[in-house]
Amino acid sequence: MSEADTGLRARLIEVGVDLVSTEGAQVLTLREIARRAGVSHGAPRRYFPTHLELLSAIARRGFADLGARATEALGDAAASPRDRLTTLGRVYLDFAFT
């Protein structure tokens, strides 16, 4: 995949993440993502032949973000297991509500 292809694929995922975050999964269609990304309605099919593949890519992005937030928040190895678990719970709730 060329650099331009990789960039467009990433852009489509980013638009999908933004859509889910702001308007919910019910508006998440390949056509709407294409419209908001400024590409033809058929362009997303080149990278995501099915709607499920697009949803999977968006979910992977979300899990990667959650993992990064958790890793950053749990940086204090000296904290007690209870404090670490509490921190992890807060990170998860913050992630879920944003």
C-alpha cells in the first residue's frame, strides 16, 4: 500500500472515530464517512470491503487509545494494587464517556 493509500485509510478511520464519538454508531456508514472525508462514495470500499471491516478498524483504534491512556495513567509502579485498579477504572470510565 502506498503512502497516499495509507494516509487515506487512516483518514477514513479517523473520520469514523469522530463520527462515533460525536453522533453515535447509528450514523456510521461508508457513504457518510466518504462524504465527510471529501472522497467519492466508493473510495472507502477500496480499504474496507465490508462495513464490518471498517467497524473493526475503528474499534482497534479505540482499544489502542484506551491502552495508551491506561499505560500512561498506571506509570507509578509504586502505587498499591488497589490504587492502580482504581486508576484503571477511572481511565476506562473517562474513555467510555468521551
